[in-house]
Amino acid sequence: ANTSFDRTYYYENLPSNQLELGLYMESERMVRLKIDSTGVETQRKVVKEERKQSLDNRPYGTLAEKIFSNAYTVHPYRWMPIGSAQYIDQATIDEFIAFYKKFYVPNNATLTIAGDIDVPKTKELIKKYFSEIPIGKEVIVRPKEIEPVKTAEVREIVYDKVQLPLVAQAYHMPAQGTPDYYALSMLTTLLSGGESSRFTKEIKDKQQKALQVGSIPFSLEDPGLFLTYGLCNVGGKAEDLETAIDNETEKVKKDLISETEFQKVKNQIESSFVTRYSTVAGIGESLANYSVYFGDPNLINTEIQRFMKVTREDLKRVANKYLTKENRVVLYYLPKSMEKK
């Protein structure tokens, strides 16, 4: 299982002759999940320990938490899915039970099955295990908060138990599924997709200002973030690395990329789709996401066309529209030894 900002996902990989077992397990989870004080207190400790290992006690581990809390002031995305230790402790067993009864209901769930299946038989099994589960009685309201447009750059310095400075820049970007989202997603591939990408060739290899440098689109149901980041080389300064990243970003805003480079990016996008659908697990999760977020599982066959509609002019346009200083959060992670006493 895993939980993101927008959904919780459970899955099983089973032999094809054990399909009924998987359906039985999922129906039991929806109808008769056991929630008691012993289980809650055990998992409370587990989640707090997971937070310590993944965030609090890991170098740069709080990066995403810091980025989202600075980037969002109104939208629920300002809170990380794992939560803070304070609220993990405060949650009561009654709140766990209420959450389960409200959200773990058929009208709030999507069931996807991929693999070696007999479709008519599978439908009968689904009917057997799910048809009599009552729909939820509570109205499930999706977040309606709209994050205000940023008008000024936000900057923060975090002094942490790290040895090398890290620079991160987060720009607000449109929600997944929108035309500009596809252009910005391709832009991250141009900047940091592979060893021949612009960031890697120029900043890491040629200038040797970074041990690692990259760009990631946080694809979210509501408007998300376009992230660029770099880990300084030994002896390097965060300010110099930020300037190098900004310079590469400005090149995309100023000049059209060549047809050859653009074709390489499109080839990388196509390759990522092939890789994602090379496993039954990848197919199953993609079907679930397309159904939940877009109401169209057939996007598994057609979304690649949305990427292919993006033009070189689109890449330049979205770079100028979204990758602006007033639309971003900038974080420096610096060694504690650099903090002024």
C-alpha cells in the first residue's frame, strides 16, 4: 500500500488462480477492518518511526515538507501525507473509526484488475464479493481551496546535519491532465532526463558545481509544483549552484530547443510509457489513477498523444509563464557549521 497527497492505494500481486482470494481480501478490508486500541497504538508507533527514518533523521529528509509548507498557505497540500508527530499523537481511536466509515466505502473506491483473467468470470467474482456492500452514507467533499497566485519569491535557509549545501526551487504549476502540465513535464525531461540532459551536461559535468542536479514535476490532482534541485560539489557554494540552475532555466525561456533535442525528449517520454506498462502491476496502478483522477481508464492507451501534441514553442512558452522568481520557493539546506552563532 501507499498514500500520496490525493489517494490511498492498496494492491496485491497474485497468481492468476488466486484472483478470488484477492477480491475476498479487499472486500473484507472495506467491510470488516478491525480497528481497536491495540492496533491503533501499534501503528501509531510505526508511523512515527517511519517519519523519523524517512524525514527527521535523514539528510535533507524534510526537503519536501519544507517546500510544500512554504509553497502552500491555503490548500491542504501544505501538509505532508505522513503528518507531524504532534498530530499523529493527538489522533483518537474514534477519529480512526470515523475516517474508515466515511472513506472506505464503494462509492469512494475504484477497483482495478490486470493480468491473465477470464473477464466474465471476474465480473461474477466482483459481484459476489462487492455487490452487497452498502454505499457510504456521508457526503465526501473534495477540497475546494484554491491557492492564491504567488506574487513574491519565498526563500528559507535550513541548517541541518548535512555535509554539502543543497539548493531547491519549487515553481507552482497546473494540475495534472491540463495541456500546460504536459509541456512542463516534458520540460523536466529536457532539463534532467538522463546523463545527456542539460542540467547534467552543463552544471554537473562541465562546470562541476553539483554532485547531483535534477528537475521533477510533482503531478497532483490540484495544481502542483515544478521542482529543480542541486547538491553542491565539495567546496561549492549554494549561491553559485543556484545561479547555474537559473542560467540553464533562462536558456529554455530565451531560445527554442532544436528539433533534434526535441525528438530526443519525445523518445524518452515514449520509452517511459513502455517501461511503466511492462508489468501487470504498472498497468493496474495506471488504470486506477486514470479512473480516479480523470474518470477515463482508457487514457492508458491515449495519454501519450497528449504529450506528443506539445510543441517546441509550448516548452518555451510555459517556461516563461511559470518559471518566474515571483512564482517560486527557494530553499537552501546548509551544514549546521555554517550557521552564525
